[in-house]
Amino acid sequence: MPALADGKLTRSRRSLRLRILIALLLVFVLGASLSAVLTYGTRDDLRRSILQLQARTVSEHYSADQPISTLPRYHAGSEMEYTLYNPDGSLHSFADYMPRPRRLRLPTPDDHDSWWHWSPFGGQVINVPIALPDGSVLMVSRNDAAERDMLNQLLLDRLRHSLLFIVPLGLLSTALILALLHWTLRPVRRATALAANIGPQAPDQRIPLADLPQEVQPLANAANQALDRLAGAYDASQRFIADAAHELRTPLTVLDLRLQDARRSGEADWLALEQEMRQLTRLAEQLLALARQEDGQRFAAPRSSTALSRLVREVAASLLPLFEAQQRRLEIQVEDGLESLGQAEELRLALVNLLENALLHGRGPVHLRAWRGAQMVEVSIADAGQGVPKAQQEAMFERFRKGRQDSTGTGLGLPIVRRVVENVGGSVWFDAEHPSTLRLRLPSAR
């Protein structure tokens, strides 16, 4: 139970709705707090403005050549303090009842005309500069405790009253935000419900993009593209399974009939049984090889390079006894130093299938050539047979497609070759001018 509770808590923290709600509420709270701070900050502006008016009143007829004692000590019920500075900024004099002079602060008449004016919280004593006609500066100070307390009480009452509006406004904003999020995420929930129904029963169904928010559409589009690839792979797998079952049915049926005949007669035709088993084993091996190559096409592995010249000679040497057994010649012409992209075992499988195809279906000597092209490596396998008619050449690369239905081949050799070659970025085709010649083009590793 605790783990489940933690899981629910984790999901709630990761909820997009909760994140947006928290972000908007934080913005609301910060805005309200800033408004309160700015409202309360007007207290010192008011204090300074009041002192500015009082200072102008008491210094209206004062000049720097008069003693500072001529200025009134008390005004509006508060003690006033005066400090006089010369035009050059040096101290001239200050009131004798002051413990020390106030620091010079030059008048800035443009402060109140500016669009931006910020007054930090002041202390108990405030002071303002008054510019005299001769350029001297009179600093007027006072301790306005009574006015400060009055303004504090006024602003605090104003803030308390504003809470009566802020709290309902915050609740209303939260309700509006929740309603907006519910309306905004409704297409996402509908798309989620549709995506949950996508499966083998409805492989063509996709997430609709029309009503989704623009920020979510790329994700949904990527999901649709992934579903397209998965649907293609699923269809290919289903066709592969159906074709494999169809092709395996005949040899298994023949093998079963031969075993039944052997049981009835008491004599087994071991030569025929061995031939059927070899054919069945070869078919199973090629089915597995083709499945691996199709998986390699969907999930590409990092490419490696292969010494193709040596590989071609090794394959030719390994199959030479089969050619000699059928009294067929195998002639090779390989350029030295050829290197191509692709794994050696996969390219070996492709070459073996091509040579066995020429041995099984071709006639006369077989010519195997490999040479370096422009950024590619070329390979050709040719024999003296009639070859494949041009109209059927592309169809021969389809699974279980045979030139003759009575052929002992499996119909998988050329599809395996095409998968191997295309997986490394190459191509394979029948030579249009020589139907008994197969051409390979592989990317050069150099």
C-alpha cells in the first residue's frame, strides 16, 4: 500500500494540469504580493512629499547668508533639523541642537517626472534637500513618528480591506484555471482514449491531430509515425508467418506420407527421407536467416567493414567441391584490396546464396567477379543459362518465388541476398542485357 500511495503521489506531481495550476497560482500570489509591497512602499513617498512641502514653506525666504538659527525649530508639531552646504558641497553649518550634520543629498528635480520611481523603506528620520538661490543646499530633516504611525495604520487597513477581494478573486481564478485546463486537455484525453484502442484488432487507427494543442501535436505525430512503422512490421511478420506455414506444409506432408508408407510396408526409403529432411532443414535455416535480416533492417546495428576480396575467395573455395561434383567450372576474378561496409558473416551468406542459386538453376561455367567502382564495390555472378525473363526479374526477389514450381530450391535465396545488401546500403539486381547475370553494389569502406 505505501508503494502504491507513493506511485499515485509521483503521478500527481508529474501531472501537467497540476504543474500549470501551481505555476499560475504562483504568478497570482507573486503579483498580489508585489502589489502589496508597492502599496506599502508609498508610505515613505508620502512622508517625503509632506516633508518636501514643509521644507519649502520654512525656507521660503531663507538665504545662505542668514544664520541657520533664523529657521524655525518646530513646525507642524515636529522638531526640524537643518544642515547647510555650500555650492561646492562643503559643510557650511548645522543647527546647534543637532548632534551631527546630515549627509548631503543633492536635489533631483526630475525624480517625480520619471516614469519609474522606487522608494525603499525609510528609517525613522527623513530628510530632503532644498536648493537655495545661490546654489547652496539646505538639508531639512525631521522625526515624523506620528505621521509614520498614521500612514502605517492607514495602509494596513487598506491591505486588510483588499484581502476581502483578493481571497474570493484567488478562488475564482483557481476555478477558472481548472476549467480552462479541463477544456484545454479534453482533446488530449480523447486522443488518449483512442490510442488505448489501437492494437491488432484496429492496426490502422491513429491519433487525430486536428483538435490537439500545437505543443502536443509533434508528440502525437511522432507516435503515429511509430505506429505506422509497427503496423508495417506487424503486417510483414504476419505475411512472413503465413508464407512460411504455407511453404512448410508441403515438405512436412510429403515427409509424413513417406513415414506412413514406411510404417505400412516395413521398409523405409532412407535416401528419399534424407533428401526430404535436408530440404526441410534448409528451408528452416533460410527462414531463420531471412527473419534475422528483416530484423536487422528494422533495427540497424552499427556498420562494420569487411575485407571483401578475401571473403569472395573464401566463399568460392568453400563451394568449389559442389561445382566439381556437378562438373561445373567456377571462375573468379577479384580485385585486390576491396573493402565494403557490412558484417562478414552476412555478406558471406549473401554470396553463398548467389553461388548456390547459379549452381542449382544455371548452366555452364559460373563467373564470379569483384572490382572497385566509384565509391562502391561491384560484384557480379554470371552463368551460361537462359536466365530470368526481364518481366519476372524483380518478382524473383519476393519470398518463396521460384522460376519453376518443380524446382528443389526454397525460393528464399534471393530475398535473403536483397535484405543483406540493402541493410548495408547496397543494391542487387539482374543485368537487363544479360538475364543470367546478377549484380551487387556495396558501399565501399574506404
